Amino acid sequence: MRVPAPYAILLWFALTAPAGRSEPANGAPANPPIRVEVDLREAPRGLFHAALRIPVAPGPLTLNYARWIPGEHGPSGPVIDLAGPKLTGGGQALPWRRDAENMNVFHLDVPAGVTEVSATLDYLGPTDENSGFSSGPTTSSQLAVLNWNLVMLYPAGQPAAQILCDPSIILPGGWKYGTSLTPASDKGIRVHFKPVSLEMLIDQPVIAGAHFLHLDLTPGGSIPHMLDCAADSEAALGLSPEQVRAYRKVPLEYAALFGTRYYQTYHFLLALSDRTGYEGLEHHQCSDNRAPERSLIDDDDFLTFGDLLTHEYFHSWNGKHRRPAGLLSPDYEKPMHTGLLWVYEGLTEYYGTVLAARAGLRTPEEFEENLAETAAFMSNQKGREWRPLQDTADAAQLLYYATRAWSSRRRGVDYYEEGTLLWLEADMLIRRQTGGVRSLDDFVRAFFGDGQTGPITPGRVGGHPPSVVPYEAADLFAALNAIAPHDWRAFFTERLTRVGPTPPLGGLAGAGWQLVFNHTQNRFVVASEKNEKRVDLRHSLGFMMDADTQAIQDVIPGSPADLAGLGPSMKVIGVNGRKYSDDVLRDALLASPDQPIELLLENADYFLTRRLGYSGGLGYPHLERTKGTPDLLAALVAPRAP
């Protein structure tokens, strides 16, 4: 039969690129399973207890604790919080020793005649909200998120896809749970799941809690989509009818974009707690999302939270199904190469915001304000004058754990926010090159979706078992060229490798908009200040500080604050001769054309006074229409699904 051009390109990639891997299903690995039971009854005080039974052969045995966790882009497996491992075999204790170089590896000897090692261990849940991913908090007094890599030891030398696991959990009384794993038996507090490979076990966490909501997002659909939400209070679960309608549109908008699904069920796992921080981690058939307790019921919280689930959901196609070859770590020990995170995360960040608007989780005006805040934030990343965007991806495993101090001089994981601007520019270029006939949506469907063209009926889009098809940058450029002929390698290389003072704002200009600053509040800036407990003056005086301690967190190079000698950890204690308060400082900013701004600071037990040469008043970023140009942002966020 005749294959449409975009799909032919994708098919050629699939046949000539490194072979894709289908995830094992229905117990495909032939070896006996590792049986693992996790007791969550002490989760309210931060403890997971695990019991494992590991098939072995006599002789030297090496056990691994997962180090390179998919989606975390670094060697983040929190082995420091693994405690109390006791290994036995044949009725006797088996001494073990940690590897001298790799702290996630353990060595022991298995006596003759022993075919199974039993292991009991604890996971000590951290409480530092500033820690991220696997090293971050996973419990509160009312809920828990079990990522199986936290409690797993497994034999070295085998791909995780070939290790079968037989998992089960024990819940606190009265708690409910959600997961994309398939239950084999459910006896109240004890739940036994069907066996899966270690790869798919680590890919399917469990959320549980005393206050729980199961919301079917596609009632009557052939592919189940569930919102499984645990919260620290019953009130936090109070979704409005408008939110329910918007969340039910999310799977339809994604089906309209991709044309197919690479999962057979999907669960949005959402923990709402001020104890577990703000995080999201993608998986094939679910996502692990954590947000402040009131994220669904507080307007400011929901404004900043609104694109978290849509971001992680996009990863089911971009990152889980189609994955940069360098990010494959078959045994969680092979180091990942993160150079294509500007695709993996940058494209996802772009579409996470776009699809939140298409589904109705944000209004078009809120999308514009968010985009303005992103462009302004990237304009203040002065570290771009020495660190190119590509290096933020290459150094991801370092930058994820960088502090806020001097962050604008350092740059952070900018492939998220700058990735949004980068892919917006690519989208506008495709629209211009094709006279509006095609857009980035066509590339996304060709490369990450079904590769077809023509209309889609979202409610009838089917699914496939999870699979991984790796790719390289050359595959990406060729697929883009099939949609809109252009030197895409040169386009991205120039933007990824250049250093200089300004971010890529060509997408805004191409969409008919420009970035401006004025005294009108940007809702995203204000909501972020409230949610993150900070005072954000980066677009005026040039610094950001902690709202509770009044300690400066970052200073923008070249700003009035920088020229006056302010630095991180200094505390602002006075403004123009008065004791500091938010209102006093903002009043001084509004009056700044007529009088200087003088700050009294505390710097490591010493006091100093600094006068800031600034007369611009309050500064908030916004988008403004460019006269005589068409508005393409409106078309970008218009819904695709009925």
C-alpha cells in the first residue's frame, strides 16, 4: 500500500535506527520472579519496609540498587536512604560488602545449595522539600508515593526488562491506592499485583492515602484514563465541575495530536501535600505528580500547577516511547547522556503549556501571561553569556541540584523554559514555510505518534503496549525536514551553541507578539511569589529574596542590585530608613522616579547601606500585540478535540 510521506520517514527511521525494545508483558522473562512485598503501614512516619526473595545461583553475587532512574536524568537513586538490609540464604545470614567505587552495588557469596536469597530492608523517607525526584519526600501523615526503585535490590548483569518481579503492598488501615499496575488480588490492606518486568515495575509507582479520589477521565472509553489523587485533607480533593471537564478533555486533546497511544491504561497519580514538594516524573502508563495541598482549590496554586499533569502526560510519547538513545540505561547502571534534553524536556515543556490551554486548564490569556513570564525569566539568565543552552542539557545531572544562589550567573536546567521559546520559534517557522498549511503538530504526530495524516476521531484512538523506539538528533532533523523543508540542523545548532545576552524570541515575533514590561501585575509572577514564598524583583531592582527570612537568593548581573553590591544571603532589613515590609518596598518602587531607593542590609553579622540607582518603578512582563501582524498564538491554543 502507499504510505503517506511523514509516516514513510518515521518507518524508515524505525527500520534503520537502533532497534526499539518492546517492554515485556504477561511475565515474558523466563527466570523465576523476584518476590517483593512493601509494607506501607509506617509510611505516615516516613518508613517503607520491604521483604524480597531473590532467585540466585551459588557463588559470588552482585546486587544493584538502581542508580540512573529514567526521567531523572542523573545518578539520583537515593542509596543513602536505604537502611537495615539483612540478607539470608539457606537459613543463615549472608555477609555483604558495598562496592568500593559504586556505592549502589553490594557483593556477597551464596553458599552451595542455596537458590534464593531473602532480603529485608527499610527505606528512610527524607523530609527535605528541596530535594528532588527519588531523593525527595515521598510521604506525609496522610499519604505515600511508592516508587519501587526505592526498595529494590536486583542481580547485576541483566537488563531490567529481563528480570521478572512479583510485587505486593500492605496498606495502612482505611487507605486507598491508585496505580497502573494490574491487581491480581485485593484483600483490603494487602494487594498483590500481576507479575511484570523490573523495568515496568519501576515504571509504575503506587500512590496511597487516607483521603483519596478516583476520577474516571474517559468513562466508557476503550482505553481507561484515571486521575488517582491522594491529599492531606478531604477538602483538597474538591475539584470544580469546570476542572473535571477540562481534565476529561486532556486525553482527547492528546489523542487529537498524536493519533495513537503507546499504553493500554493511563493513571495520573497526584499527591497533594505541602510535605512532598512540587515534582513530576513521567512513566509509560502513568505519571507521578506532587503539588501543594491546595493546588486544586486555590486559584493561585492552580494557576501555577495547571500544566504539571499535561507536561508529564506528553512524556508518554516524547521520552518514554520515543527516547533519545543516550538516555537508555537498560540496567540503571549505564550512565545516561543527556544532550538531547532540549527535545525530551524542552518540547514537552512547550506542549505541556499549549495543551493545558487547549484542554481548558488555562485560558488563552493565562497562556500568554505564562509565556511572557518565561521570556522575561530567560532574558535574566545572564549565565547565557558564557554557558550555551546545549551545556545546560549536557550538565543536567549537576544543574538539577544547583542552589538558587547566583543562579542567573550560572544558568540552570534552561532547556525547559528556553526550550519553550526554541520550539515556539520552530513552530512559527513551519507555519511560515508552509503558508499555514502545517505546524509543529504535524511533526509531533509524524515522529512521536501514528505517522498518519488526515482527520482524527479522538474518542476512537486506540492503544499499544508500552514500547521504546530510540532516536538520534539526525532522525529528528530529517523528520522536521519532511514536514517543512529547511536546514533544521543549522537552525537548532546555532541556537544551542551560541552565547550572548538575549534568548531566542523569534517565536514571539513570528506569532505577532512582543515582550514588554509595565506596572500591571503579571498573575503568574504574583502567584509564584505566593506559592514559593519569595519576593521577585528581578525585573526591576534585579534580585529575588525569601519572603520569610528576607534573605536575598539571587542577583541579576548588571542590574541595579548587582551594581550596588548586593549578594545572596544578605538580608534586607530596612528601606529608605524604615523597617522592611513588602508594602514599604513596593511603595518605594512606585515612588522611585522622585527619590532613590536605599536598602539597609545585614551581611553575616555586619550591617551595610546600599543605594540603588533605579527609577523604573514596578516591572512586570507581558505580551503585547505587534501592529500589522496576524495573531498566531490564538490559533496555537485553539482546541483540536470536539
